[in-house]
Amino acid sequence: TGANLRVYFKDASGNYIYNGGNIVKYESKAVSGSTDWTRLSNYFTAPANTATIQIDLLFTGAGTVYFDGAELVYGRVLDNYYSNENAGFEWGNLDNWTMSDLSP
């Protein structure tokens, strides 16, 4: 249980990419318990036939979780967090982004 992030890869047809019969995905370690703001990060290499990626911010268990400042960084070095204008989506979603309500 806890909060974590997961990344899926999709091909040009929008299908999940498989390797050896399993969906290719990367998942961070979960953060659980009462904590202050904690940085979740994960490094991954996208398969060659990746056209789009899906990033899920997940929480399982009881309680409340807040995600803030999600960003995707290209490269091998994770720099300091840089604020994102429109971080609260006050100006709407970015092109090709979707917002999902996963509440039960």
C-alpha cells in the first residue's frame, strides 16, 4: 500500500507494448505512512517502438495523498524540480493529455 508512480508504453496504434508476454512497465517504490512531501522518481528506457507513454500516479490504502509537480525529464540526470506553469491545470489540459477520475 502507499503512493507510487507507474509508466506504460504504447505503440503507434495505442496498444500497450509487450515483452515476453508481459506488458512493459516501470514502477517506483511506494511511499507509505504519514510523511512530508517526498520525491518519487524512476528511470526507464522506452522500447524502440514507443509512440506514447502513460504515466499513472497511484494510491492504494486508506488516507489521503497529494501529487504535485509531476514531470517527465529526458536524460540520465534528474535535476532539481522546476515549477511548471499551469501546474493546477487552470488553463486546461495540455495537448494530448487526459485527466481521469479514478475514485470508486
